[in-house]
Amino acid sequence: MPKKVFGNAAVPLSPAVRAGDFVFVSGQVPADSDGSIVAGGIEAQTKQVMENVKAALALAGAELSDVVKTTVWLEDARNFAAFNKVYGSYFPSEPPARTTVESRLMAEIKIEVEAVAYKPE
């Protein structure tokens, strides 16, 4: 099955890759359109990350309602409740399966989210 790559990134990865009926979204960080990390706490960063996930999905013709699995890395587990409130607003019904872990991240950010969507071609 051929894969289709969508978007470009400043690093060696594709924001979204379609493999058959699945869309894989690379880990999204809280960077705005010019690449700057958004100011603010976990709420602002979670909102930006989820908007970036939504944009990456759109490149491959998918949307948040097509997401079946996410993986979330939080820089500090104490931010879980605040993160969860914002994250939940993006999945008001039938949320995807999710794994959430605390982890040291590769940049000075509070959160990273990757997603897998199922969207038949």
C-alpha cells in the first residue's frame, strides 16, 4: 500500500502521512505559524497543540472526529487536570483512545501530542 506524505517541517519528519485508510500525525508541539512556542501555561500550549493536530489532519483530508488514538507527553504530570480540560473540549463526544505520560521533552515546552486517525479514502 503506497503512502502519501503531507506538509513540510523544519525537521526531518512529515506532519501527516496517509497509509491506506489511516492518517498518522507526527507529534505536534505548541508552536504557532511562525514556529515560535506560544506563551502561557499548559492551557494555552494545549490549545495550540490541538489546533496544530487539527491542521495536520486537514492536510490529509481528516478531522478530529476521525482520530482513534492519541499519545500525549506532558512535561509535568501536575498539569494533567488543566491539560485534560482543554483536550476534552476538542473531543466532546466519543473521544479517542489515549495514552498520557510524563516525560522530559526535546524543547522547552509543556506538551506534545501525536494522533492516529481512521478516514477511509
